Amino acid sequence: MTVAVVGFGGSNCDRDAVRALADVGVDAELVWHEDGLPADTTGVVLPGGFSYGDYLRAGAMAAQSPILADVRELADEGVPVLGVCNGAQIGCEARLTPGAFTTNASARFQCEHVHLRVENADTPWTRSYDEGDVVEIPIAHGEGRFEITEERYDELVDEDRVLFRYCDADGAVTDAANPNGSRGAVAGILGEHETVAVMMPHPERATLPELGLTDGRGVLEAFA
């Protein structure tokens, strides 16, 4: 029983994810996309990085890899799938989740700690938190602005599929606290199944106690 962390050319957070998962007691294995998923896969992480140099659009080329068809099949069977940063872009491009991630409103790469408000605590990814909790998790992206049509956004809200919103340290969702201009300050969402999620911030970078920030552990504990 293994969580497969899928690596592509240009992935650079894959080993971080394996290390962070091990720290929360989850067996994880780095899997090269061309090799396919192990037969005993019990979860999938699409990690951050710059797959294929973000050519065309961030995540667009990796989303065409044959392994994504296998990931979609597992997702439909209820196997947990998490896309982080570039993995979130891949997840949207592969239609695991709706919407798209586009160039930051600042038109700059942004690497900083941000605050997130937990919007739905009744999911595998947020069960370790309470609704309204404020967590601190790093971001590192140039194309992290979540965009979606108004109609689809309303559906996400109505179906309680928004996991996290960017906020200030007190939990207020404001324009100033939205680092990339995402619609509705959305930082993470669910797919059609609650076992599928994508998020732009990096929970694996907020997991190891020795690094001083552990607010992201609850997200990865979903695989346990």
C-alpha cells in the first residue's frame, strides 16, 4: 500500500512530498510518470515544480501524460488524489477539478508565507482542522491565480467544494490578503469526489517540525 508521488520532467517538490508524507506516517514512493502507477497504489500526489518548463501553460503538457488516465481512473474509484502547486495546475488541465490557474495578478513569481482560512472541515483533507481555522502555509508560484466562470464558481460555493481561501492572520478574506488575485480568494478546491483536491499553497513545506511550520500536516494526514 503506497502513495505514489508522480514525477515529471521539471518536478522539483516530489522528494519534499515523499519526505513530508513519511513524517506523518504515510508510506510514499517517487514514481516516474512513464513507469505508470504501482499496482498497490492507495493514493496519488501530483507535486509542485515546473513540469516541462511550463511550456504552453503551466501543467498543460504533463496533463497529457498517459499516467493521468490512470490517475483519473483511481480518482473515480475513490482513491485520494492531491495536486499541489504545479500539481494543482496539472489537475485542472487534466479536468480532475474545474477552473484553471493563470498568471498572478502581480505578473511576478511570488514565494512567501500566506494565511489560509479553512472553509470546509468535513473533507478528508481538512478533517484535522475546524471550519474557520487559520493556517500558515507557504506559496511559490508565478501562475497561481485561480480562475473559473462565475457560474462554475457559484456551483463550487453552493456544493461546499472550496477548501481554503487566502486570508489575513485574523481570518478576514480581503484583497490585500489575496496574493495572486484568485477569484474569491480561492486557494484550494475539491473535484467531483471529496477524495480529489488541488491547492496552490505547499502543505509539504509546512509539515516538518524542524522547519518550524507544521500547519500543513493535516492535509497530508488525509492519506493515512
